[in-house]
Amino acid sequence: MDLSPPATPQELDELEARITAWLDAELATNPMIDAVERGRPGERRWYVRLRGEEKDVWTAWWTINQRTFRYETFLMPAPEAHEQAFYEHLLIRNRELTGMNLEIGDEHAIFLAGSLPLHAVTDADLDRVLGSMWAYVERIFRPALRIGFPGFGT
């Protein structure tokens, strides 16, 4: 738990501008980024659409909160079959992740997510987060799909 005080409006504005500038530069030069969109007005959120190999297209959600920078993506819905093997596979994969976790969300959907304290967000961290998310989705998606959704992903 981060016990640092909440960021001031000015600190939030500065971080928002830094993340926006970083994403704009990446969009112009990084072929794995398909698009970057912003949340509703007043919302400090970005939707980063990425191209993958194992999962063709997916979206990372980046959000600035009062104390943390949260990043997450929808990996897949709840499994249709072989639930025990599916969740066992995800738990084993979860141990291999650094800075992120596999999580169960609404309707038992599977998400990949993590967070950083706001004061720790640098350009290098943004690069690490995006690259790690891409690598983890690539590594986890297809095997989990084969287990939980027979007939798909083969």
C-alpha cells in the first residue's frame, strides 16, 4: 500500500502531459502501437491499441489515479471448458510475471494488470510497462486459449 500523500492537481497535470507526450512519440515510431485514444474529458485515461502476433489486436488501459498509475488489459473471457487446467495454467504463469498480475474481473474475465506509485513513473517505466504487457500477452494468450476454449487458437 502506498502511503504517500495524494498528488496535487499540478503534479497530476504534469504527469498526464508527460504520458501523453511519450505515447505520441511512441505512436509515431513504434509499429506495435496501432492507435492511442483518450478517455472522456477530465478523465486521466488512455486506451493504447496494440498489434500482437498471438493475439492480433488488444487494448491497454492506462489510468492516473490520485496515488497510482494503473495499467491493465482484458486478456480473455472466463473459460468455456477445462476450468481447473485453465486456472492452474494461469496461476503458474502468474509466478513468472514481474510488475503485473493475472486477475479475475467481472464475469470471471481474465485481466493482466499492475500499478506504480505516481512518483515512480518515468519514460523508462512507461517503456517497460508497455513492453512487458506486450510480451506477457504474447506468452500467455495462445496456451490459455487452447486450454479453456477447445477448437479456438489451434
